Amino acid sequence: MDRLNRRTWAATAFSWLGLSLLATGCNTLATFTYVLTGTDTEAEFKELPGKKVAIVCRPTTSLDFNNSSVATMLAQQVGIRLQQQVKKIEIVDQRQVSDWTDENTWEDYVEIGRALNADFVIGIDLEEFNLYQGQTLYQGRANVHFAVYDTTKGKLHVWEKYLPQVVYPPTAPIPASERPEGEFRRKFVGALAEQIAKYFHAHDSTADFAADSTVLY
């Protein structure tokens, strides 16, 4: 695009912005920013492509019976998202991870990774997980810490992240009468998995704005 065409395009774009803001309000500004700059945010940890990765989640406090499978579900959902978004990654089957952790006494994530011949382990510590606000409203809350361990470099992590408390839906609870508990649990775990996985692949930085609407469908 030559200089004249760039100027013409810019003038047209800003004219469109002014008219759109008058017609629809400031939400148009976000759309305009997307058109001009895009919204891709780079991965914070970029070493997973081409690697074999085990994902292990453990609750650091006891979960109630209804949520007892959440740790396994969360690890599996993170793995699915990484398989979709990270090039040439190999995710260790979650059944292999579960079988090994059930059959062995273990103290650290690297031990699991080495046993399963993984290059990296993503170790997820689930510090809080609940679905309800009161007795009749859903609003999930979770606190999560996760770290990456290189199985060739000893027991210390090579990268870590503490998430702010994840609240789902983020702005308001929804009546528990609107959907079965199991369905809401799956959606919340999926949203939590997305928050974890995005640190390992390029992603749309505006995606979180849609969280309130996606929970309803």
C-alpha cells in the first residue's frame, strides 16, 4: 500500500469511527481498535511447541464429593486447549497420568513427568473451587497456582503463575434453577482451563469480555 492509499484508508477509517461512535456509543472504539491493531497477545511461556507435556492437577484442600473429579477434568480441559493451540505439542493422555498418580506415591511434579517420559510438566495447584454464591445462585470461584517443570532440570519450576481469583460469570450470578449443576460445573471448568491455557499460546486479549454472554448458552 503506497503512502497516498494509506492516508486515504486512515482518513476513511477515522471518519467511520466518528460516525459509529455517534450512532452506537463507545463500544465501537473497541471494534475499531481491533480492526487497526488486532488483539493477539503472545504466550508468556513459549517452549511447549514440539514437546511432550504432562498436565497434572491436584487440589491443595479437600473438595466435596460433587467436585471430586474437578482436578482431573481441569487437567484434561487444559490439555485439549493446548493440543488445539500449540504447534506439534504432544499431550500425555490424562488416563495415563491418573493411572500413574493412583498407583504410586509421589511428592513432586517432576517425578511424574520423568515416569511418563515427558519433557515438561504443567503442575496445577487447585487452591479453591466452589460453584455457588449462597444456596440458589451459581457463581463459580477458584484460586489456582500453576507452574512448568522441565524434567531435565531437577525439581524446581522454570516458570510459574498465580492467577487472580477466577469468578464465573464475572459480573453477576445466575439462578441455579436455570441449568443442572453438572452442566454449570463443566462450563466453569472450561472457563478456568481457558484462563490457564492462554499463557501458553497467542490469544485474543479481548476474549474475557465475552465471558458473561457465553455462560448463558
